[in-house]
Amino acid sequence: MVETLCAIMDELRSEGAPHKTQIQFVKDRPGHDRRYAINQAKVKREMGFDTYNDFRQKLGETLAWFLNQRYPD
């Protein structure tokens, strides 16, 4: 997901590209969760909420919104 965010940043803000060169890997912290799981079928079945959408598109829209808040035209 981080690399997807970096690719979107490259599209939205070319200065500093490629942004993925800023990724730094660190040792895991003790007790740090390695996986976060969501059962989408259960959410849809029990709440009637459909989670279908284009993840990359929605992530890009969200990132663009945040950038516009920080750097308005």
C-alpha cells in the first residue's frame, strides 16, 4: 500500500519523485501487529454495507483532498 501511495504522490506532486525512495524499513517493534484483517462478507451480510470500489482511485481521491487542504491553489 505504501508503494501505491508513493506512485499516486508521483502523479499528484512530481517534486520529490520518485517518492518511494523515501521508504525506510525498520525492525518490527515487539507486539506490533503483522496483519489487520476485515471480513468484508460479514460486514455486507450483517450490516448491508457493500465495500466495493476501486481502491487505488479512492486512495488517490483521498490523498488529493489532503494535499489540497495543506496546499490550496
